Amino acid sequence: MSISKLHYISQGTTVKEHLENIQQACQAGAELVQLRLKNYSEKKILKAAQEAREITGHFQTRLIINDHYKIAKEVKADGVHLGKTDTSPLEARKHLYTWQIIGGTANTLEDCKNLLDKKVDYIGLGPFRFTTTKDNLSPILGTNGYLTILEELKTETPIVAIGGITLEDVPEIMTTGVHGIAVSGEATKDFNKINTFYQILKGEDKLEQRFDINNFK
């Protein structure tokens, strides 16, 4: 399964808000959304995941569940995203359907190598800049951080930039060789921006094709 270039990560102060935001992201054209609920009971998260699956199914949007791989399997989500303190991707893989994808969070080159060893399907690498949704113990990567890590990794596994990314950041971030970006706050403030994100990301594709040296040989 190809990994979308734009991931919308849900936010909200209640489960209802998370689901409303997922609905709005889907309406705005998001191809992939991640249900990210922290500090709720498994029962509540399962119910929310079932509702999120209904919403995303209606819009044919891919759904990733944060952390809870058993719930991801139960609702037949498209995959699971595992944080650094969550279950090992190898353990989750044993339980999931073969077609479900696994993403993992990384903050450093070492984290990336570790996740690649565990055969993840994509890596969420960040933070690009300071963000209030994380505990912020990780160093800010910025564009240079991505350049350095990607240069060292030389991997085919898609790397998705995460952490406080705004529209203005996208062209510069995409020059580092990352596959795509994940957004949360910037899109939630104005879901119309999702379309603009795609235009910029697709524009990057066109630019790469236009300036690919091989086209001129």
C-alpha cells in the first residue's frame, strides 16, 4: 500500500471533537487520518475507532489508529502508528492482518535505524519544531536535521515529517527528501488548508519531474 504524502493527526479536547475533526478532514479531502486518543479507556477508544472507521469508510479515506494495534485490527483500520513507548512493531505485526501497515515515531537517526530493523512501513520523524501536542523532550530537527538523517539512512521506507508544520514550511521540508508530512494543529484551525497542502505537495512532484536530470539525457 502506498503511503499518503499528507497525514492528518486528530486532535480535540473530547472524543466527540476528535471525531468531528476527522469528519471535517475527510470532507476537506484528506487521504489518510490518524485517530490519536490519549488517556482514554480502551472501551472509549474502541467505540471512537468504530465511528472513525465509518466516517473514513464513507469518504474512502485511510484510517490509522495511534498505539492500539488490537483495536486497529478489530475495526479493520488501514494500520497502526506506534509511539516510542508503545508496543514493538514486531509484536504488533504478529497480531495484525498482513495488509495493515505499521508506522513508528522517531526523533533521532538511532530511532530510525531501530524502526527499520523492526520492518515498519513508514517512519514519522520529528519534531520539525516545538509543538504542544508532544512532551517536547526531543531535540527540534528543523530542515538540517532531516537532511542529515536522510542522507545517512538512504532508505526506501517513507519518512514523514512531523511536529508543528505550517503551510509555509512545506516547500523547504520537501527538499530534504522526506516522503511527506503530518499535520494536526495547522489543519484543525482551518480544514480548507488541507487542499492547499496537497497542492503544494503535488507541486513538489511536478518540480521534481521537471528538474530531474535524467529527463534531459
